[in-house]
Amino acid sequence: MTTKAQDGSAPVILWFRRDLRLADNPALNQAYATGRPILPVYTHDEGAGVRAAGAASLWWLDKSLRALATSLAGRGATLILRRGDAETQLRRLIDETGADAIFLNRLFEPAAWTRDADIAHRLKADGIECRGFNGSLLARPGSLLNGSGGPYKVFTPFMKALRARAEPPAHTNGPRAFGGAPHVAGDDLDDWGLHPTRPDWSGGFDWAPGEDGGIAALHRFVTEGLKDYADGRDRPAQAATSRLSPHLHFGEINPWRAWIAARDAADAGTVAPDQADKFIAELIWRDFSAHLLHHFPTLPDKAFRPEYDAMPWREDEAGFTAWTRGLTGYPIVDAGMRELWATGMMHNRVRMIVASFLIKDLLIDWRRGEAWFWDTLVDADLASNSQNWQWVAGSGADASPYFRIFNPVTQGQKFDAEARYVKRWIPELARLPARWAHAPWEAPPEVLRDSGVRLGATYPRPIVDHARARDRALAALKTVTAERQDAAAD
Ligand code: FAD
């Protein structure tokens, strides 16, 4: 064991988690400002009630850690990897190096927050300084409260409050060179097995995880997609959105940087202000989700409006499997689910459609869909995922009403009028004229024949009749609202 340096030069542990970047990183900047050697460490701890990352997230994490390690190496530092209970690993590192301080950017999910607070509490009792920062959100959860001092439950007032208080921080690149940290051994990332094997299903994952990839995505978006964002963001065949969500989730880019880039583009007149505003509003939805999860920790598990937990969900394994595989017979739903499986991503408009289909057309518990997304999305995020699933289910804080049931045919016709998106993901329908591509069962037999489509053979017939499923969903809703009225009368 190394003894503590007596001259104030003991190293500072920079504990990386989901802030895998060097730019605009408050914990790194503050650690550097101490003038002491910095020991960058990443711990992979799946215990303490923190929900284990899904398979697609682990794929991303693997690449993001490699990118971070390369950036750090370029500035003279080694990323130390440690797996297992975080506190045990941190204490080991303290023993090995004589470090007496830990700087970190906080995780705000309730279980991680509690774990980190407990660790900090115990380490502080042993004389270790622990300093936490907000490096992932525009506003620290808990810092924005409504007029009565409670949490906001509606998005628009939350957004107004956040905008009124918005103080974008100055951009920082992080230190040019690290130095002086003692050498300590870490794990070999290959041994963590984060990349899938047997089978490796990630062949279609066309991503550049890491800080450089995040900055490149932002640059591309601001120069190409932002000018038509407000309308283009609803059209899944277009590349009109930023694709920043996994980069934001893993903290490869600070959300303020995205905010500032959009605002600067509007100030420079290269995009209309309302386009930048719409994008910034979406960034604020991300914060709103984190804020809701912070104040309502059961968001991933329980309906925010409790009466919705009495919904008569169906057990329908065949329906669920068809949904996951993109074999429901509704092309826009199937295209979305196949895009998700192949790329780890799904367009937001299509996420809403497939979620509505699962919850309302199939009457399957939204939590099953949330879990599937959790495992398959590269941007899977506890707050955003559960908030959005509850939004579609109608059970969330500021949710779409349950009775608003998306019609998968008209949604497809409206937002994918030329059927380019559907045909990209469902090659079986590639030759079907766009007019029929969202409802192949309505196509005349000769059109189907000429397009090489044999319903029930090359592409499934719809697994439910939407009109009937809609009535069933509304009847189910009535049982729930009736229960609420009964409860109110009690
Ligand atoms: P852009 O349109 O470019 O938006 C910019 C950023 O704003 C996004 O990167 C994201 O960080 C944020 N954002 C945009 N829309 C939302 C939203 N509705 N809620 C919260 N933040 C938003 N997003 C996740 O990051 N992780 C999830 O696990 C997740 N699960 C979802 C589940 C369902 C059922 C639905 C309907 C939406 C979900 N979303 C989730 C929100 C949204 O679909 C994605 O953030 C978006 O598609 C990411 O693409 P983008 O980066 O190109 O978005």
C-alpha cells in the first residue's frame, strides 16, 4: 500500500461512469484545477439495485470506453478499468495509489444516486474527499420546483422554468496533458465481454461511439438536419434528427453543447429560430424525464397514474413475439421493430407507433415493451424510456391520453407517404406500390402478385384487426376509469 502524500500531491480519482468524454466535463475540470495527478477510472458495477444495462447498451459501452481510453492516452493518461462492487474497487485504488479524493459526475437515477451517496458518505468518514457534479443534464434534478415547491408534472411549465434559468456554461476542451499519476493495473476490456459473440448480432450497428462520434453527429445535424427539424423529425425515411441520444446517454457530449450549437445556428441565421427552439425543447424533454424519475423513482415499474395498473393486460406470447420480430402484418410497426433489431435505434415517430400498437392493439403491458427497448436500444435510458412508454400508455405524468390510439395504417401513410422507410426495412414489400405498402391486405390480388407478395407466406397478414383491437382497448380503459370513479365515490 502506498502511503498518503503529505505535500498535497496525492492523486485525485476521476471516477468515470456515464460521462465518457473530456470536453465540457465538470468533474474533470475541477479535478484538474486541484493541480494534482489525476487517476481516471471506470468501474463496471452491476449491483446495488441499479438496473443492469441491456445488450445493445453494452455493445456501445465497449466502444465508448475504447474511444475514451484512446483520447486519454493521447493526453498522457491511462484509463483504469475495474469491474465489481464500485466501493470495493475505489477503496482498492485508494490503497494502491494513496489517492485521497474522488471527483465524479453524478448519476441521477434513484438506485445509482443512493448507491453513490452511500459510498461517498462512507468514504468521507474515512477522510476521502468526494465531490460530485452535474455533467449530464441541463438542470440538476431537484433544482427546478414549481410555485408550491413541488416537482413539475407538466412539461411546458418545466420547460419555461428551465429556459428562464438557462445559463449555458463556457465550452472547455479538458486538459491538454495529464501527468504524474502513478501506474496501476486495470482490467483488460476484452475480458469484460461487452461485445456480443455467438452470435454477433451487431453487424448492422452503424455508429461511431465515443466523444468524436458525438461531436461529428452534432456537426452533421446542425449543418444538415436542423433547418427542417420541426417537420422533418416526424418523417422516419429522412435523416432529419440528430441521432445524438446514445451519445447523450453515455455522456460523450454535454447537452449544453447541443443546445449552444442550435442556438448559435439560429443566431447566425443559418436556421430559423423556431427550428432551433424545437430541437432545444426535445433536449429539455430528456431533462424532464430525468427530473420525473428523480422525484418519482417507481416510474420504470409502476403507472404514474395508479389506476392504470389495474388495466386488464393480456398474456399474448405469440403477439409479443410477432411484435419483437417485426411480423405483425402492419408494415410501419414491423419496419420499426426491424430497424431496432438491426441498428439498435428506432425513429421517434415510429417508437410511438410501435408502443401504441403493443399497448393498445395487443393490450400487452407497457412494461414488457419497455424491457424489450431496454435490451435492444443503444440509447436505452431508464428515465427517457420509462417516461416515454408511460406517455404512450396514457399513464404518465404529462401523457398522451390513452384513448388516442394510433392507427398504424394512417400513421404510416401520413409520415411515410412514399413508403421509403417501410420498404427499406421490409424488403418483402419493396415492389409494392407506395399506395398499398401500409396496408398490403387491401391491395388487389394482381398488384400483390405483380409485387411478389403472398400474404401469409412472404409477409404476414395483420395479427389483429385494428378497428376491433381499438374497441377492445377502449373497453379496457373503461374498466380502469370506472374503477377510478368507484374509488372516488368510496
Ligand atoms: P432528436 O430528435 O435529434 O432529439 C435530440 C435529443 O433530444 C435526443 O437525442 C434525446 O436526447 C432528446 N429527446 C428527443 N425526444 C425525446 C423524448 N421524447 N423524450 C426524451 N428525450 C428526448 N430516448 C432515449 O434517449 N432513450 C430511450 O430509452 C428512449 N425510449 C423511448 C421509448 C419510447 C416508447 C418513445 C416514444 C421514445 C423514447 N425515447 C428515448 C425518445 C426519443 O425517441 C429518442 O430520444 C430519439 O428518437 C433519439 O433520436 P435523436 O437523437 O435523433 O433525437
